[in-house]
Amino acid sequence: MNDLITVQGVVLSAMPVGEYDKRIVLLTRELGKISAFARGSRRLNSPFMAAANPFVFGTFTLYEGRNSYNLNQVSVTHHFVELAGMQPGIYYGYYFLELADYFGREGTDEREMMNLLYVTVKALLNPKINDRLVRCVYELRTMAEQGLCPQVFACAACGREPEEGETVFFSQKEHGILCGTCAMGEREAVRISDAALLAMRFIVQAPMGKLYTFALKEEVLRELEFLVGRYIALNTDRRFKSLDILEVMVK
Ligand SMILES: [Zn+2]
């Protein structure tokens, strides 16, 4: 038997293979994003039956095979089975996993993305938190964790920090806010409200455990959805399948 490797991770996706097996994609602290073969996981009495599914957080013991890792043992810490019965919560969840998969790389420490997914799924399960806000927070914080954070503290062109009450703009082209002077002639720059800017600043730097401790007025949420949605679309090179499904479900 090959050496066993133990990793902390979360299952991002699970694909059936043949009659009884699955191939799962894991986001892990120790190995980054990897795929693993879960032999027999579709058999009723398999110890992997419950574990080889999306949204499962746990400790995974693996051994390296010729082409991929193989699952040897799983100790599930959180499963979030409740999410499966929530609509449209589950569709938000699948989109969040797909976004994490898009940015995940083998060999990187994915601890922060795992933490982000964990607090985000908990927020989806909380009926007091608006799913649309959860989506904005998760999207923007994901960009920040991936080194693609928009500049929200100082003007992206001249570097000056706007004063309180000053009119500020958001430019997709410049990846951040612009002061009034720098926004002149930038036709795509749109005015950003104080409340939306404050929310963005909070989202990119709050401790993970505090991310979902605020609410927004509908008009501010709409503004944030517009800005963050555009930002994601312009800074990724794929249309997310789960996003298409989500957008049909919430219409
Ligand atoms: Zn400026």
C-alpha cells in the first residue's frame, strides 16, 4: 500500500463513474484543489456514500494512484444536508462551489477559501440573511482572496483617499473607485453610494467570522449586485453553468 496522506478539505463536486464509483473534486488546505477517486461510493453500504458529496467538509485520507488520488477514509465534520432541501439556497450553493473550483489550483493552500465557503454556506442556511447579499459578499470576498480585489480605499488612478462625503465613482476598467477628477471623461465609471462603498470595504477586509453580520437596504443591495456582478463577469473568462441555473430559479 502506498503512503497515506491526510488532508482537511471540502467536496466541490462529485461525478458518477461507472456503476458504483465517483470522482470527487476536493478543495484542501494541504494540496490545493485535487480530484480523488471514491471507489464504491455509490453502493448503499459504502462508508463514502454520505461523504462523497458536494458541501461535505471533513478530513480525507488519500493514497496516490497512477492517475489520481484515491479515497481511503473520510471523517465528516460538516455536511449541511439541510441545504439540499432549500430553494433557491441550494442553487446559490452550487454556484459558490463552482466559483471556488474555477479559482482553485493544485498545490496552493486553500484554507481561506475553505473558511469562506464554510461561513457562506452557514449564511445561506440562516433565513435571516438575504441570499442575494450572501452572493455579493461571497463573490467580492472570493475576488479579494484570489488577489483580484478592486481598489476600494483610494482612487485607482491617482491614489488619493476620498474624503468623507466626497462624490466617488466605481470604474470596472480601472478595477476600483475613482475620485471626481479622475472620473471625468471616464464614461463607464458610475457613481457609487457611500453605503455601497462602505459595504465593499467591509467585505474585502472583515474577519471571516464577521462577514455576514450586516444587512443592506434594497437599493444599496441592488447597487452592490450590479457592481460586483459586472466585476465578476469581467474578471473571469467563463460563464458559470450553475449561475445560469440560479438565474432561472430566482426569476
Ligand atoms: Zn483620482
